[in-house]
Amino acid sequence: MTASFLFTGIILLFDWKNQNWLESILLLFIVAIFLFYRKQSLANENHLHALLDNVSDAIITIDAKGSILSVNNAVEHMFGYHLSELLNNNIKKLMSAPYKELHDSYLSNYQKTGQKHIIGKTREVDALRRNGEIFEVELWVHELNYKGSVQFMGVIRDISERKHVDKIKTEFISTVSHELRTPLTSIRGSLGMLKSGVLGKVPEKADRMIELAHNNTERLINLVNDILDVEKIQAGKIELKLESINITDLVKQSMASNDAYAASCQVSLQLEENTANFQVYADNQRLQQVMANLISNAAKFSPENALVSISIKKENELVRVSVSDHGTGIPEEYRNKIFQKFSQVDSTDTRQKGGTGLGLNITKAIIDHHGGHIDYSSEEGKGSTFFFELPEYHVPNLKPTQEPLPSAAGIVTTIGKKVKSHGHILVLEDEKDIATLLSLLLEQQNFKVTTCSNSNDAKQLLEENQFDAITVDIRLPEQDGLSFVKEVRSKETGKCIPIIIISAEAELNKNKTPSALRIIDWIDKPINTEHLNKALQQAITKSPNHQTTILHIEDNSDLIEMMSGLLANKAVVIHAESVQSAKEKIASETFDLIILDIGLPDGSGLDLIPLINEKKPLVPIIIFSAQVVEADIINQVDAALVKSKISNEELVDVIKKLTLSSGNNNV
Ligand code: ADP
């Protein structure tokens, strides 16, 4: 600046001498303007620098090769480097694996293809401090065009503290979930048993107290479950198991599940006529939860003897489910609050209707996650209609829907996708076509099959493998089927194995054969598939008098006692309170079902799943835990139940269903 003044002064002096003073004044004026703007722009630049240096986010610009061009103060604080150690260095200096290795290819890929993978997006990545510490950051990258050359600007936010707090919060929530759900489950279970009278009659006054305690336990459980659900939704952890669902079936199911509650409010539920069959692509249990909330609200806020009607309609490719009541209605001033957390029109301590004020918040989050829309119309004193809309799903070939396990209001059960082999069958049959047919039939029923055409091979296979049953043809080359059975029964290893005769002469030989051979069944050729299935079920179930044995892996003594009470006279319940003792029992005993808790004193119950799934025939597993399990775990088991979200009756129903499917019918 001083130089420009000197330079201008000399010119002015020269011009003045030449008497060209007008020109001199003009020049002076131009220089003054230039100097003014330059000062202004320097001031702006300094201001901008000061601003950038005072933001807490780190801001870095790099060139197209990744070389650092500028950094603000926060970069030095965040990463622990001095400015001089960063300028002209590659940005990879601040990155940890695997981002470090990938960065060059990101840049060159972008230059070659123009495809933006990270530009314009906010991502969570790991960064590397000077002291070697890896920490989590949120990174936003933007492309700049500066004086004709490409540059990239990265804005980096240190989120390690936030992540740490999140972790503590998650741990706290999971502790609360476990600590509250488990005792509440045993309280409710025990009160439920007292209430149902299975433990004997209690005096009338005590009965009233039990009823009171039971209802309040329900309220507490609902609150805990709602809080945990909200937390899960907030953390973005809501996982949807999307499938094609017939909405009418779903609505009917949820009406049935909530009918008892409606009846307790002296309200009847009605499905409007002319409901067509629409499919939606949704999570069955989450939609049941939505319906449960809308139906229970409608019933709760209706007067006695009122009707709650439910309709299913299609409007512009959207399937709309509405729940209408003739209840209290909602004052207009609540319109913006009704879907918010803990929002209740009557929030006084003395309010008549129970509830947490969380239901509609959860309901809205579920519908939003499905890409749907929820709203309501209401007139105070006249009633309300809550409705949600989901896109119609067009299925090319409709398959029959899977029969769901019992479920009430809320997420109760999750059906696992474990492919169950019902056992390993040895087929002794010399006719190739029949052997192939039998294999196909049995494999369709999920049996593992090994075929052989003569008794010698069969004996060898029996020595080398563990079969759950054998089917034997009578007419065989070399040794006939019945003498083969005699030989098998004479050996220690073959005394108990179930045997079924499948022969064109089955009926003929049935009465001539001594009962000591303990043939489970005689099936004539051509084979009646139903007869064969029945025989095999019986074979695998060992004997009709077989007592269902359940292994209950659980460390909470109250819950152990409750389960024993619940299944008394229905099954033999063996307990294991740790992973170690469960391992020993699984290895040495045979069970028809395993009920598994996750949090055990010496480890996670989940570690036992591979071991259980190795058992032949496969043992059904129910996870019964305070935690909600991830989808990949659910696929390895038969059902995942959340403690406190399932009633005694529902639990017994699931157990019944699973023990029946494994061939037992005693529960
Ligand atoms: P909760 O029912 O557990 O209190 P919700 O979130 O489901 O919580 O509902 C919040 C509030 O919205 C209720 O307390 C009630 O004031 C109002 N509300 C919801 N549904 C209805 C309805 N069908 N009729 C009247 N008020 C309703």
C-alpha cells in the first residue's frame, strides 16, 4: 500500500510540473477508490478468516490430487497437527484405514467418471489424530471450482463425544429393558396364574386385589415397552420385515386381537362391508401395532355401547385404513400436538382414561417408516376418525399368506425362518423309481434322506450314521426286509430305531410278524402319502406317550418358577441357568423345545444357537428375552418373543405350536 502511495506521488509531482493538473486529480481519485476497496476486501478477508478460525468444525480444502491447500484453526485442535505439518501434505495423513486406502481411488474415479459417491453427502467415518487415536467424525465434502481448477472442501465434525454418550444411553436403555422387563414378566405371569384360578381359588377380596395388581402391572409394562419403542425409533433402529400382506386379513386379525379390550370398554368393533382385498408391502407386526393403537384409542375414548367401525378403501393407488369412533373427539387446538410424545388431551393426574401418550407418536413413526401417511379428522363431542394410507402392492402371483403365530397388541412374536429338517431317514428299497419317489416325498416334508438297495449296504450305513427312522421294503435281493429288521433289532444300536415297512405285501405280513419287531407302521404300495407322513411323525416322536421335554435357559429365578408353573402338567421343564450348564444339558439330553434367554451370567444365550441347530432331529428354539433380536438371529430360530410383550396364553400357544410341529402333542 505504501508503495502505491509513493508511486502515485511521483506521478502526481511529474504531472503537476507539466501543468496537467486535471489529469493528476483524476488519477489521485482513481487510486483513492482502488485503495479504499482493497482495504475493504482485506478487511472482509480477515473477517472471513476470523470466522472460519472460530468455527468448531474443521474445514479443509484440497486439490484434485488430495494435497491440502488450506485448513482452519479447528483442524489443528482436532487433529493435533501444526498448520505447517499439514499444508501441501496429502489429506490421507488425517485418515485411518480403510478410508486412507480408498481415498486415491475415490478421487481418480471421480475425475474419470464424474460419479459422485461421497460429494454432497454427510457420512460418518473414522479419522486419525497425530497421536494415533482413531475417532469418529461426520464428514461433508463439497466440490469447488476455484480460478478454473477443481478443489474439494471438507467440513469435519468430531462426533466421538456424541457417540460415547449414545453408547452409554443405549447401554442404559438395554439395562432398563432387561432389569424392568424380566421382573415385570414374572410378576404379570404369576398374577395371571393367580387370576385364572389354576393355583386354586382365592378369597373374593384377595381376588379383587389380584385384579388390581394385574391391571397395574399391565400399565407399567405398556409404559416400559412404549418408552423402549420410542427410544428405538429415535435411534433410527426400527427394522421392518417387509412382506406382501393382505390388508383385510391383517385388519381382521387385529380386530380379533383387540376385541377383548374393546369389550372391556363395552364397545363393539365392526368392519365395514365391501372391503376389497388389497395387498400392501409392510411389516405385519408393526402394522398390527398401529391397528392396536388406533383401535384401543377409539374404544377407550368411546362412550359405553358405542360402535367403532373400521374401513378399508383404495384412493389413487393408496390403501386407506380408517378407524372411526363416536367418542369424545379431539379439540382443534391439539391438532399440532397429537402425534407428539407424551401428548394427551387430558394430561391431569386425575384423568379417567389410562395411557402413556406415546402410542400415536410410535404409530406415526411406523407409518412414516413405511413411506405412508397418517392423519385424523375429529369433531369435539362427536367422534374421531384416524386413518393411515399405504401404497397398494401389486403381486404377480399371490401366495397364500403364512399363518401367523398368535399376537396381541404390539410386537409380540417374530417367526424365524430356520429351515427345519425333521430328521434323517434311511430308505431301504431296491426299486429305483420307488426309492426316488420316496426320497422326493420325504424331502418335501423336510426329512433328510439316504437310500440304499440292499440290506448289506443298509447295515453299513446304520453303523456309520445316526438315523431317526428306517423305511424297509420286504422283497429285497439277498436278504428279505423282515429278516433284516430282525437282525437290526438284535443289535444294541438298532433296538430303538423306529422302523416302517413299505411294501406291496405290507398288509399281508402285518399279522404274521411278531410284535417284538416293534414295527411302527405298515404301508402298502402304492404309497399313501398322508399315511406315510403320519407314520413318520409317530416315528420321530418316539412314542405316543412321549412327554414333551423343554429346556428353559434362564438365569432369573422368578421367571424360572413362573415358567415351571405355566407349563406344569403340560411338559417336563428342565432348567439351565448359565451358558455352560446349558451346553452340558444340550449335549447329553434330548429336548422337544428350547426356550432361550440372551443375557446369561457367563455369556450370551445367542452363542448356544449354532450348538442347538446341530442337533438331529432339529430342536425348535424360542428366544424369550428382554432384548429385541436382530433379523439375522431371528432367521436361525423359530420364534423370538420379547419378555413383557407376550401374555401367558400367547406364550403357551407358541410353545404348543412349536412342539406340535416337532411332532409332540402333549403341551
Ligand atoms: P394414549 O392413548 O396412550 O394416551 P396416544 O398417543 O395413543 O396415547 O394418544 C394421545 C392422545 O390423543 C390421547 O391421550 C387422547 O387425548 C388423544 N386421542 C387419541 N385417539 C383418540 C380418539 N380416538 N378419540 C379421542 N382422543 C384421542
